[in-house]
Amino acid sequence: MTITIDAPLDMHLHLREGDMLRLVAPFSARHCAGAVIMPNLVDPIDSFEKLFRYRSEILAACQDHCFEPYMTLFFRAYRRKELELLKDHIIGIKLYPAGITTQSENGVKDFDAIEETLSLMQQMKIPLLVHGESNGFVLDREREFLVTYREIAESFPSLHIIMEHITTADAVAFLDEFENVSATITLHHLMITLDNVIGDLMQPDLFCKPVAKTPRDREALRQAVFGGHKKIMFGSDSAPHPRHKKECIGCAAGVFSAPVAVELLVQLFDEEGCLENLPDFISANARQRYGITPPQKQITLSRTPWQVPDDHGGVRSFYAGKTINWSVV
């Protein structure tokens, strides 16, 4: 049995920089026609010069593949002239609450001070991508941030808001309240709960932000995704870290899923008996919600098992050492 997918897309991807970028970018580029690139580098991508330098580095790392990096800017107070210069070269602007995740120290501290930039984005039809967590108790952070999502969605009804990597049943329910709100869901949040991370021995490779939640939350995500919800897009949130950053005191947050994402998604949809809904989740929904036309690219997978390597150049991937039942032809 085989399945062919037109223009797979990853709508939330971390490629890092330098040697790490050169190592991990080809894992996404070999299968995906394009990906939305996160801007939270050590020096955040928040200017014309930084954006084009970073895009050039990504294209150089992916030169052997047909791959479109959809670039984003790190949220700050932008002037109209800046956005007029940049709007045709970005897919959106990514908002991080300050300090909420990796390299987000320069994120938003005062949400009352962002309305001018949001107004410009709405006028110019620039989507707003959001890491939606408060600074509260870790399991409540996403639910608490729904208040902020509601305020933005009501105040800016023509602004396309993407709730990134949602993990809760509450977020899934919220998605249907506003036409201008979309969401991405990761592979790993479809598969794991907090019990997988800390229920027995701590599993640092499964620690991410937002943290995996409860079985009830996971089931809500799975029902929405496998049921073919048209406002939900695949975003891996693949976030590599070297071993010394994962196996240490103060473990870094991030799950590196790029080497296995497409194959495991096919396996999941196959197991659920809904392979017909996979193309929408991994491509068509994103094309419709963002209004993009990705490069022409097809991948075909067959039901052929393979074992995931334990290591990828010093970075351990999701599902390392385990067998996946589907492989790319």
C-alpha cells in the first residue's frame, strides 16, 4: 500500500543557526515543500537585514531540495514603513510572551502596548503567530492565555491569528469561536501526555513548551485532527538541541521531530483509519488559511518498516530507536 501527498507543509519549525541549522534543515527540506520558520534566534529576526541573511543561510543549507522557507519576524513595535518593506517577504509575525520559552527574553512584556502594531498588521493583512502561554502554573498556562486570544480576536476581527502548538481541549473548543483564528498542532502532542515525560524516569527528549498535557487533552487534539478540522494545520515545532543541552540540569525545552514527522503522521492516520484526512492536515488547510501556493512537490510513502537511528549528528530525534511502519519511497 502507498500514499502520495502533494506539497507537505510544516507550519511551525525551528532551524536554529550555524552548524545546527546546516545539520537539521535538510531533514525538513527533503520531505516538505515548505515550512514556517521561527525567528527566536540568539539575536532575534526583527529587521530586513536579519531576515534576508537568515533566509539565505536556510536556502544554502537546503540547496539540494525543493523547499520554501516561509519567514517570520520576531514581534516588536514596528513602524508602518518597516512593515511595508517586509510584508511581501514574510508569512507573519511571531509573538512570544517574554521569557516563556527558548530565546524569548525579548518578547512582549506589556500586552497593552502592542495594539498599534496589531492594527498595522490587520490593515496590511500580516498574520499574527502566537506562543500562547501565561506565566502561571505550567499546566494552566495555555488555558489562561485564552483570555488574551479572545481580546485580540475581538479587537482585531480581520487579523488572522494562529494559536501555535495548542495542547489543550480548551484551546480546541476556543478555535471554533472566531473565524479569524487558526491553530497548529504538533506530532508529539498527538502522541504523548505528561505521563510520558515525567511519569516514570524523566524523559528529557520529550520535554517541550507547552508541556504535554492530560489524556483528555490529547484525545481532544486527536479527535479534531483525525476528524479533519479545517482550521488546524500541522506544525511540528521541531526544536533540536545538542545532547549536552538536553541531558543536564536545566534541560532545554524542545522535541526534535523533523526526521520522523511525515512518516509518523502517516502511521497515526493509518492506525485511526482516516488517511483521507491527512492531506488537509499536512498541506491543504495551511494553503487555504494562509492563502499560499507552495512549490510543486510530491512524496510517496509505502507501508515499509524502518528503524529510527538513535542519533542524528549529536541530536536525538523523537521516536529514536523505535520502528515506524511507513517510509518514504
